[in-house]
Amino acid sequence: MIDNDDIGQRLQLVRKIYGLTQRELSRRAGVTNGTISLIEQNRVSPSISSLKKILDGIPLSISEFFTLDLVPTEDVFFRANEMPDIAIGDNIIMRLLGRKTKGRLMQILHECYEPGADTGESMLRHEGEEGGIIIKGSIQLTVGDRVEVLYNGDGYYFNSRLPHRFLNTGSDTCEIISANSPPSF
């Protein structure tokens, strides 16, 4: 038996985070609704195999169940004025999401390129992968020896070690939501 007074409360919180009712979780896990209810009330302590069976219905491993930080300890939501502009160059804005997030494994940017804006004749290169979707305007993207103009709704995804460059050859501002991992800023 697992001796932990918080299992019931933890199960209830996890179930709600995943948007499941007790009835839905019991159906998925193949246990009775009463079993879920009794565990959540800490009236019974499940065996490891019973808990695994229930968690398979979420799905969540036992180790994730006990180690998952259920309450975010850092900021989760960011207002526009909380995203600093990290662009280096004229006519380019790069607003970084979650700059102060500890241990960040990815970087998400809201990029704006005014007409004629260019990341420079020297091609960019860094570790990881990057991708994005053009949400307004158009951008000429060079990756290695490939050059393509991408328009509203188009996207890209490539190995960031390949030399790359962004150039707005259009007459309107180009906006892109992009991500790369690991973060380079």
C-alpha cells in the first residue's frame, strides 16, 4: 500500500487539471466510480498497481504523478508589456516570451519586420531547431542555399545550424510567431 495522505487530493487535482470527471476517469481506467471517489476522499489507500491502472486512464506515469509540479511556481501568463524587445537592428522587433523563466528549454518570439528589414548579410547560425508561422505580411527566408518568400499562414521549420537570414522584401510589416530550442537569447 502507498502510505501518503495527499494521494487523494493529488489525484483529484490531476483529474481536474486534465478535465476529467470521476465517472470519465473510472470508465477510462476500468475501475468503479466509487473507487475513484474513495481514493480522492483519502478513505482508501490504493495499491501501486491500482494507482497505476487509474493513472493509465489519464495517461500519466506514477513517477509523473508524484513529481509533477501541479501548481506553477513561476509566471505562466505574460502581458505584452512584460515581453522585452531583444532585437538588435533597425526596423526589427523581437519580443521574447518568458524571459525570466528558469531552465527555459525553448524560446518563443513575436517578431515584426518592417519593409526592408533584414537580419543582416551575415547569415545567422546557432544550435538547435527553429520554426515559425507568418501571421501577417510576407518574409523572404534563406536557409542554406534555399530562398523562399513566405506569406500570411505559411510556416518554416529547420535545423538552426544551417546559415539563415530573414528579409522583408514586401511593402507591409511582417509578423511572425516563432520558436527555437534550445534558446539562443
